[in-house]
Amino acid sequence: MIRLIRAELLKIRSTRMWLGMLGLSVGFSLLGLGFYLALAGVEMEGGQSLPPVTDPDMVRAIYASASSGVLFMMILGIIGISGEYRHGTITQAFLVTPRRGRLLAAKLVSYFVFGLGFGLATVLATVAVAVPGLAIRGGSASLLDHDVPTILGGTVLAMGLYALVGLGLGALIRNQVAAILVAVGWVQIVEAIVTVAVPQVGQWLPGGAVRAVTRTTGGFGGLDELNTLPVWGGVLLLLAYGLVFAAIAAVTTVRRDIT
């Protein structure tokens, strides 16, 4: 089993796709972080403004910017299994390891572990910019206040579990382009619409779970706050989604005919 996991990890690193996804993850995270740092406390038209960097909600939002990269880990998970079908390497893999369950378990474990590392790299890049940025703007540079450890740890966990979601989606929708379009459409459009239109439902979606573990509501204490589960609820919900999509990957891959 250990050899299979090592082989899967090597397979992930054998292409530059993971570097591209990591670059996008870090880039999107820093883009959101830079937006908050630049506009924190700046008064806009109509007298509205984002809270200053001394506000706990703003600090949480700044560090939670790291979680915006979960989409790219999910895409990497999709590519990880749909690419096998696309290029026919899944057939060779099953010929070498006839017990499909072992091979799939190794893939799930390897992508979860890789997702944790992916998340850690994104978090470290975010922290490296956020700490001096907050200090320059007059905020706290401490990583122990305002639920920051929970936010950063939750982001790392979310990355690992979103990798499993990607694997499940890629196994269910074998067409790589279609699976990626579904993932992007769901995260960027469908979830956003449902969350705003029906907040009671939105809190139970994967994005709602991420908001829970990163302690962000989107409202900065105002009237536009979104319904959010407690941290432990978000963790359990993320785990549930990860397990469900892992099960989908298991059932569709083990039972499907491979040619």
C-alpha cells in the first residue's frame, strides 16, 4: 500500500500541472488579501467602507483569503482521475494492480495528503504577505489572535478534502473539460447564487463549510452577514463531503468497465 501511495504521489509531481494550480491558488489568495489590505478603513462613496485592519472581522477575512484556492485543488483532483481515463493509463494501472480497491485507496490517500501540502504552501504564502502587510497598516501581526490558527488550519484541511471532491467528480464525469466546467460553474456561480438567495441552504454547501472553518461570513458584522455553521460543524460537513465524493469515486471506478 505504501508503494502505491508513493507511486501516486510521484505521478502527481511528474507533470507541471500541480505547479500551475499552486501558482493560481497562491495568486488568487494574494489577490484577495491585497484587496482587503488596500481598502481596509478607506471610505468610499456613500460613506460606506470596509472595516480597518484593527477590526477582528477584517483580520479573519485577510487570512481567510487563502481558502480561495480550494477550487484549484479540486481541479487538480479532477485531472488526476479523468486524465487517467483520457490517456488510457488507468488500464495499465489496473493491469499492474488488479485489485482496484487498493489502487483507488492509494489515490485517495495520496491526493488528500498532497492537498494538505498544497494548502500548507498556500497558507504560508498568505501569511508571509499578511503579517508584514497588517503591521504596515497598523494592525496586529500576531498569528494567535482572532481565530487565525483555526482559519489557517481549516484552510489546509479544506484543501485536502476538496481534492477528494475533485476525484469523485472526475470519476463521475469522465470528460475532463466537462468536469472542470461543472466544478468552476458550481463554485463560482451556483453556490454564490444559492448562498445569497437562500442562506439557510447555502450554509450546508461545501462553500458554506469552508466559511465556517475560516470564520468568515462576508458581512463584517453588518446586515449582509451570511448564515454560518459553527467551526466544528463546518469541519464535520467538509469531512462528510470528502467521504461522499470518495465513495462516489470508489463505486464508479471499481465497477466501471475499463478498456
